[in-house]
Amino acid sequence: MSTGRTRAVQLTRWGGPPILTEAPRPTPTAEEVLIQVEAVGLCRSDLHVIDARPGDLPYRIPFTLGHEVAGRVVRRGPLAVGPATGERVVVYGPWGCGSCARCAVGAENYCDRRAALDADRAGTGAGLGRDGGMADLLLVPSGRLLVPVGDLAAVQAAPLSDAGLTAYHAVATVRRALGDDPAASVIVLGVGGLGHLAVQILRATTNAQVLAVDVREAALALAEECGAHFGTLLQPDTAATLRRLTGGVGAVAVLDFVGSRSSLELAVDVLRTGGELAVVGSGGGELAVRKPGALPPGARISLPFWGTLPELEAVVSLAHKGLLTVEVERFPLSSAPEAIARLRSDEVRGRAVLLPD
Ligand SMILES: [Zn+2]
Ligand SMILES: [Zn+2]
């Protein structure tokens, strides 16, 4: 890395592909903080960004990809708050206005001014319309968006900021329904980057029976390693199998990390009366809501998006206690195109993480 430039994987035109290029080295002003990137996770939503057509997303191009970032504070603006120079941190990815009621409690994922920010094409966060962490350096708008990680390995810390946080937030939306009942069942659909962490979070923070479903044998093996009580391939009789395993009544909660037509169909089929369905994945499936209809009486549906700053602190704490381990495949930053291709063909086990080389 030359002193005046930083390497960056940028989206320079809609429809991609992203290219590894050089960008000017950023200098933090006011509240900004400069991070030396140690690791950056690759997420399925990066594929949605890369594949977007002009006008699909409220972003200006070019910008650097990467919204799952861990690194070290190397320089702070004169008004910066939060972690000191030299501290190792994970970057909270959804960047809101920083001052509305939601942002004030750390829920920038649900910023009240999101529509106005989108209208201004201000970006949704790091790597989402703003320069992200697939680079040697990342400029963060404020230290409020940083959570210290201490000596946690960077490849473990980076995926916590989205895969870990989004899984934790999804579990949080159904935690009350699960209660402490050891007979309560929760079904996890899709055991990829997020799902394998959801299984661990469910085991660490609830007493529920965890049933996992995927279309890949390797993903089911990972679910078992993560503590799932039962795993099954998606087959024509999967709904019947899951109903039998839940005593014929269905699951108290279903976490759908796929969000496709087939996963939503299964979710509705196996949801208990009064059960909770959290749709996390953006797989393009649609759900018809009608009374009476396919959804059971009393069903509740949520669309959790990412998570809050306090939840990111809780996720980091679980990782420090050894209760959360991310299954990672490492790639050098310069191999970002190969990593993206592997994710696209569903070959990544757990999370793909890029390391500046
Ligand atoms: Zn993501
Ligand atoms: Zn806000």
C-alpha cells in the first residue's frame, strides 16, 4: 500500500463487476474516525448491490463495497468520540442520521430519517452507498459507530457486525415467544452465514429445541456442529417431518434466513397457532396475508433488519465468552472476485471473509 493511496474494491457501474482499484487515502475531519481494515466479511446483500440495475438502490456510484468490517483505529478527527487511536473495533454497519429518536437509542437500522437520507442518496451505511471496508482503510463518520473487540481475532470480529448482529436481532424478535420453555421449538431455515450463527445464539440464549433446514448437506453438518438438535434437507415431506418433531402442533417460531418462495411456503406450513415468523432473507419470495388464509390464527410476522448498537455489544460479548464462533473461509482482498463467485454459487461454508494482503 502506497502512503497516499488505498486499495479498494469498488462498484463503478451498476450491474458490476466490482473492480480492485486505488483510491485517495482518506483524512478524518470533525467527528470522523479512520480505521485500518483487518478483515471484511462478504455478504449475500453485497450480491444484491452488485446485481442492482440503475435506479434500484438510492446510492451514487462509485463506492467501495464491504459492510462487515473489523480493524484498528489509526486516526481520529478533532471532534471524534469513542474508541482511542490504536483500539481494535468492529464497525456498526447501518449508518442513520445519528440524532432521531431511534438513532438516539442505537437503533440506527430503523432510523426515522431513512427516507430523507435515501432521497438525498446519502447511503445506508458502510459499503451501501458510502465507501465501505473492502479496502485497506475505512473512514467512519463517527466513533459512535464503533464497538471495541479487544483481542478477538479480526476474521471472527468482522462477521459479527452483520451476520452475527442480524442473527441476534432476529432471535431477539422471537425470544419472548420462546420463553424458557424447553419444549418450545424454533425452526431455522437456511444455515449459511447468518443461520449458523442464529443456531448458536438460540442455544446460548434460549432453552428451545432448534430444528434446522437447508438444501445442502454441508450446511446441515454445520448446523449440527453449531448445536442444532435436528437437521433435515428440504424435501417434499419436510413439513410433515417438522410437524411430527414438534408434537404435531408446529414451531413456536420460524426464522427464515432464505426468504424464497419455497422457504416461506415451508415456514407457513410449520408455524404453530399463535406462532412467530421472522423473515430475514431477501430471497424474493412473497407471502399472502389474508384472514382466514394459509397463516395460522394468531400468527405474527416480523421483518427484522440488521440490528442495534446495544445488540452488537451483546454479540461481541457472546463471542468473547466463546459462545459464538463464526465458520469462515478466508480470501485475500485481491481475490474478492473469486470470493464473490463462490458465494454466488452457494459454495461458501459459513462466511467468506476478505483479509487485506
Ligand atoms: Zn450484509
Ligand atoms: Zn436517525
